[in-house]
Amino acid sequence: VDESLALPLFLLLVLLFLLYALALGFLASMFFAQGKKDMNE
């Protein structure tokens, strides 16, 4: 692997991981909010 490409690829992987974690957190919060709403009724 060319060293000039290693850093951008690493940063891209980190960015994708952060987006993935953010999406998981968003879905989890929506799921828990829906569950709480169902429990209250």
C-alpha cells in the first residue's frame, strides 16, 4: 500500500465507522422511544 494513500483510507474508514455508530444510535433511540410509548398506553 502506498503510504500517501494509507492516511486518507484510514480517515475514510474512521468516518464510515462514526456514521455507522451514529445510525445505530439513532435507530436504537427511535426503537426505545417507540417501546416506551407502547408501554405508556
